[in-house]
Amino acid sequence: MNVEFVPVLLLFSLVSLSFGLFLLLRPLSAIEFQIKFYEKINWRMMPISMPREIRNTRLMGVSLLSIGVFTLAYIIIL
């Protein structure tokens, strides 16, 4: 692997880990942020089922955490 890609992969994994932790630990804050963002661009967005939306947001956080961990493992192995 080229050495110049290591910082990019490291940055990618750290961003994935931080966003993953945020989505896993504070899903309601992430949903509220998304709702406020869409209101600023003239869209109204409300989940039909908030418990389901929170579950899906946490699953997205787990996915991002997994991507970050696998990327770090890839950097360490190579």
C-alpha cells in the first residue's frame, strides 16, 4: 500500500468512529439536527415512527463504527 494513502485512511477511520459513536449514543440529537437542517432548506421532515427511526439511527452508528474499526485494522495489518 502506498504510504501517502495512510493519512487519508486514518482520517477516514477517525471520522467514521466519531460519527458512529455520536449516532449510537445520541440518536435523538442526530435526528433533531437533520430535521432542523431540512427546515432551513424549506422541507418539513418528520419520522412516522420515532422508535423505529432511533433504532435505525443506532444501527447506522454501529455500521460507521464497524467501518472505522475495519479501516484501522487494515492500516495496522499493512
